[in-house]
Amino acid sequence: METLMAILIGGLFASGIYLMLRRSIVKLAIGLVLLSQSANLTIFTVAGLTRGNPPLVPEGETMPLVPYADPLPQALVLTAIVIGFGVLAFTLVLVKRVYQTVGTDDMDEMRSTDGFKD
């Protein structure tokens, strides 16, 4: 299962980097989302994919029953998802404002509106 996840994560990272290198600012935002999701999957995979009991301690025991799912990576990924959603919302508002101001989503054309000469 870890091998399949590694291939999936590699594909998501490659797709995200490819989209971020495109000239369109919309593709840049989509690439940012793909990178954040691949980072979340990386955390899950590195922590170990365990199909087991929830990390609850039964009554009268001192430890959870083995095997149990580790709650730390789940908490980290949940926090990363919330932060990623906030970054995505800010990025989409920024993209909309840039498009309204400049009138294009091509980064090369945006550079030509800065007033700088190459």
C-alpha cells in the first residue's frame, strides 16, 4: 500500500509543480492545491497506514489495544487542510482581483504592464 501511495504522491507533486510553472495564474492556484494535498498524503504515508482500532483506551486498560491508529498525523493533516483552505481562499481572491485589474491571467502579459522594460 505504501508503494502505491508513494507513486500517487509523486504524481501529485509532479503535477503541482508542472502547473505552477505554467503561465496562467489560475493553473498556479490549482498547482498550489495539488502540492498541499500531496504534502498531506506524505504525512499520512510516513506515519504508517494502519487499519486498526481507534486510539481509545478501553475501560480498565492502561494503553489502547494494538494495532491502533496514530492520532498525531490525523491532527496534523486536519490542521494543514484548514490552513490550506485559507491559503486557497486568499489565492482565489487575489487571482480575481488581479484579473479585474490587468484583464488577463497570463503572467507574461502581467509583467509587461508593470512599466519595466526587459
